[in-house]
Amino acid sequence: GESVGLHLPTLSVQEGDNSIINCAYSNSASDYFIWYKQESGKGPQFIIDIRSNMDKRQGQRVTVLLNKTVKHLSLQIAATQPGDSAVYFCAGALGGYNKLIFGAGTRLAVHP
Amino acid sequence: KAGVTQTPRYLIKTRGQQVTLSCSPISGHRSVSWYQQTPGQGLQFLFEYFSETQRNKGNFPGRFSGRQFSNSRSEMNVSTLELGDSALYLCASSLVGQGGEKLFFGSGTQLSVL
């Protein structure tokens, strides 16, 4: 069935360190993946996306890696800052419309 | 440009009642999607509207319904409320709702059913 899940529910890092948040998906037909950040009291905020014909995509301080062989997605945040503290969700979509299947979420806690 | 606006921000209802939530998409966006977020089930897709037509639907009972108006604003309705309907209801908009478009979310309506 369709599902997108996360390995770790909580990740604690020191300010300045790099963070890696992992995600596994089950539907090999998913062709578009997105990472969202959700802060308390707010809706999910788009961070970065990647299509299934790519292995890696970089943004500002963030990198998404896609391994289709093992159906694994990761979000790397460089030089993590206190403002990065939030819940991070991966989501997958299957061509056509924007019907997203979300993972359970990982809480990132950044300590000074 | 204003973001996705959802009203009301908070709602408290009792079992058996019905509720209507409102969403105004980003100007120019014609696709509106609704998601339910709970601690137990996470974010789950409810339905998606484009040009006043429901194009896609998630696995929710018929008590959950929605509609879209000609100005792309959307409403969702939940009838005969149950305790398990307590959740954050999120609306998201995109240009035309094609796969690969960025979805922009509102801050949600927090519904509590007592």
C-alpha cells in the first residue's frame, strides 16, 4: 500500500552541527517527493523537493537525497540553527495531482 | 502576496454537531486540497478541488465533504461530528494541482469535538 514513514521520531543536535533526517517510502511508483517543515501553530512549510529521476538536490543549507533502490529519502541540514527546530515531514506524490502521502514526522531539537 | 487563509482558527463543537471550515487560497491558485492532521494518524489527504470540481478523494467517510466556489475559495464540512474528528484541518493551494507543483499550506483550523 501507499505509505511514507520516518526512521526516527526525535532528533536532537547541537547548534552548528549537521542534521540528517531519514524517510522510507513503500510505493515505488511515487515520482515526486517533498520535505516540509512545521513549526508549532503553523502549517507545513515547503523546504525542498526532488523528482524520481534525480538522486540529489541542493538548496540553501539543505540537501535532499533519494535512493530509489532502497526507497529511501533523506534531508540534510547543514550548520543547524535554533530556528531549524521543528517537525519535519517527508511526503510522496504519484504523478498527476497533488495528493501527498505524508510520513509520520521527525521532531528536530536544536540545542545551543 | 497573501498566503493561504483559513478560518476560523479554533473551533469547539460537541458530538453530533456539524461544522464548516473555510479556506481562501493564494491569489491565482485554482487547486485547493484539504488534509487532516492528528497525533495518531499524522497528515492525511481528504480531497482536492479544481475549478469547482472534486478531482481526488482520500479514504474518509461521507461525513466529510467539501466544495469550491468560482473564486477558488473552498469550504469543507463535517457532519455528525465524532470525538475522533478532533484534529487540525489544513488547507493547501497550488496553481493547477498538477503533480510536482508546490503546495502552500495555511495555518489550519484546530477542531475540538467534546
